[in-house]
Amino acid sequence: MTKGNTKPFRILVIDDDPDILNEFNLALGSEGFDVDVLRSGKYILHNQFVKPDLFIVDYRLPDIDGIVVCRYLKASPNYREVPIIVISLDPRMERKALEAGARAFIEMPFDIAEVVNFVRAFRREHSAS
């Protein structure tokens, strides 16, 4: 969201499901967030993306495990401070996601309103720093 000279809050969603990407894009975009999407984790590992204010990463990506993506981001000085939300159908992934540095875990199927609330909380935290 922009206020005056403030840059918009940018979210990068990494998921291979076009329906989920569309759902995030519509819900978060309608809230005024800038939403970028990737369908593969390889772009993260090759730094082929614009640095966001928040990552949303699916655990089960076709080419790489979302936990590996999370660890990679948290090990990088450029991205370690950017919060990550991991989403997964498997509730057993929550512990792994949090241990890898994710700030939140959302089990699928999720209520998109819950995701929007998480993102709003991260934006408030980001604005306060």
C-alpha cells in the first residue's frame, strides 16, 4: 500500500499451482499489495527475482522443496531479514518450516482471509521498523 512516498509492500508468492497463484494475486492485490509470482523455486536459487518484503512459499514445488528455498533465503545476507510464510497440505511440515526460518506456517486448504491477515500483520511490523 502506498502512502505518500512510501513504496508498496511487495509479496513474492512461489507456488506451481496456477489457481493458488491467481487466488493470492486477486486477494492480496485487491488489498493494495504488489504481488509477484513464481512457479518454480529455481528462480530463487539463481536470484532471478526482485527482493520482496515478504515471501510466501509452497512446501511442495516441482523442482525443489520449499524448505530448501526457505533455508537458502535465511542463509543469504540479502534476504535473511525478509519474513517467509510456508504453505503446505502436510501439517507435519510446520515444524520443519519454522526450524528452517519461516515466520509462519499455513496449512492448506487455507482461508484466504487468514493469509491476508498474516500479510497485514507483517506489513504493520515492516512499517514499524
